[in-house]
Amino acid sequence: MTKSNLSPDTDEKSAKNLSPVVDWIVRLVKGVIVGIGFILPGLSGGVMAVIFGIYDRLLKFLANLKKDFVKNFWFFLPVGIGLLIGIFLFSIVVEKAFGKYVAQFICLFVGFVVGTFPSLYKTAGKQGRKSKDFIIMFASTVLIFALMMMGEQQLMNIAPSIPVWFGSGALIGLGLIVPGMSPSNFLIYFGLYDKMASGIKNGDMATIIPLAVGAIICVLLFAKLAAYLFRKYYSGMYHFILGMVIGSSLAIFPTIVFPAFNTEGLEKSGLSFAGAFLFCLILFAVGTIASYLFSKVEEKYPREDIF
């Protein structure tokens, strides 16, 4: 994956290439997409953070808040603002644009994943690869695929409450620490997804506050453990993430994309089968090309290892 922990010298070099305003806006946009990844079914905010090169630095920051706090705070401020914007904006349109063209926009985000996969694979092997790393990658691919398939249908209907929203927030926080895990799929499984989106859209503090607290506590509790595992088992952990990315991306198609091509889904989108399929291909290609070019640009900047 693309490294994001920039040394002071690297920050200065980047600043010479990007104006502070442009750099701030870029991080804001990354935050928006990560936020959408948290709430869009089938996607993972953690995967989006990995793809856009902020996962490593964010994990290190959360694992040791006291170290370079001010510097990291200002670096992640636009990311945090963007994340909130992404979550709230998507909660507003979740039943509209994305509900109507969910398969097409999912394909756009899958394209983001595919386009950056060569860069992620290269980073995973930076310290060498062993047979066990491929076994780990395969196992995590199968695991997340199976979990997402299990979460495809709503098998339970849990009544919303503050403890339930706290637990849901913890699940969302876990989706950041464990890239590839899609919290939204499991909220659908528990019958909470539509209620969560409605609560956020309507500004219901009884929903928003426990969600936020649960997510923050979960992230702070597990970030240090995740950072330790990356330091000690670099290759294994990165291949674990690669597997999660592959498995979650594959599971999106049978759980979300393919069902959108049935009669009901096509009527909802107002598209013919050929039109819906072509729209999917176009957005997939756009996402793939854009993220591939983006990853190539980021590779031009020297990055230092953080784990």
C-alpha cells in the first residue's frame, strides 16, 4: 500500500510541489471518500484509507497520540472534516442517488481498489514474501468473503437503543482498523443500517453520539495492537490486508451488484440491462484508471517506513 508517513523533509518537498491549499483539499477529499466507505454497503472505510495512503500514518498516530500530536492533528484535520462530510452527505442521499444507482457507484469504488492493487501488492512484499504470507492472504480472502456473504441478508432485527448504537459504532471503528471489513453489511444483517442512516440524516443525537463514542473507543483500544502487529509481523499483516481487500471486493458483486440487474433493480434505476451494465463498466474503468494514476503520482514522493 502507498505509504503516508512523511518525514519533515518529505513534507517540505511535497509542499514545493503542492500548494498548502491544494494539499489541504486533497486530504479533505480523501476524508470524504473514506467517510462514504464507512457507510456505503459492501465497502470499508479502512480499505479507502489504505487506498489513499493515509492508513499507516493514521494508525501510528492513534496508537501513540502524544507523539507529534500537534503536527498529526493539523495533518488529519481536513481528513476528519471530510470524513464527517462523507458520512452525513451519504446518509442524506443513501435512499436517493446511491439507492437508484447503487451497483454503478459500487463499481466506481471497486475500480478505486483495483487500480491501486499493484501498489498495495508491491508494498506488501517490501520486506520479502514467504509461502505463509500467501496462505494468510488466501485465508483472509475466504474469511471476509464468507462473512460478507453471511451478512448479505437481514437475519436479525435488533431494536435500536443507546447500547446498540454504541456497539454499532464500535463495529464501524473496527472497520477502520481492519481494512476490508464492511460494517455496513453487518448493520444490514442486524436490521440497523436504514435506521442508522435515518438517524444521522435527521441529526438524532441519541443515534449519533453513541455511534461516535463507540467508534472512537474501539479505534483507540485496537490501534496500538494493530500498530504492534505491523511492526512485528509486517509481511503477514500486509498480506492479511490484501486478502481482506480481495475478498471484500469480490463479495460486493454477488451481494450488491448482481442483484441490481434483476427486474426490480432495473426498474428502480430506470435503465435497461445493457444500459446498467455499460454504466457499471464506465464507472469501474473511471475508478480504476483514476486510482492507478493517483497511486503512481504518490509513488514519486519518498516515504519512510513507520512500522
